[in-house]
Amino acid sequence: METKEYRFKTNINCGGCIASVSPFLNAETRIAEWKVDTTDKDKVLTVKSEGLSAEEVANVVRSAGYKAEPIG
């Protein structure tokens, strides 16, 4: 299956927020890798995934209580 990379504008803005969302993103086995750039004004979340759509990734983030708007 093809690995796709998605980028999202989020409100994940600190280490505590990253700790809160980590269990949700780590539990999704189709997410191979993810990171949040908290220094970017848009708090960009980058996700590498196999078999998930951008909307499905955004739903995982939303289930953790955060916003995720696809970029691009």
C-alpha cells in the first residue's frame, strides 16, 4: 500500500498538547509517522499514513479534542 503524507493546520501548540494527542495518533496502526511543528504559526501536523485519507487522520486528531484542517 502506498504511503501518503498529509499536513494539517492544528491547535496543538505545546508539549502537553502533543502528549494528549499522542495516544490517539499512536493507536492508529495505519499511521507510520507523525510530528507537530509547534514553532510554526499554524502548528503544522505532518502525518505519513498507509491507507488513511486526510479526513480520517483529521478525525483521529478531532477525537483527541483538537482541530485539524488539511493544508494544500
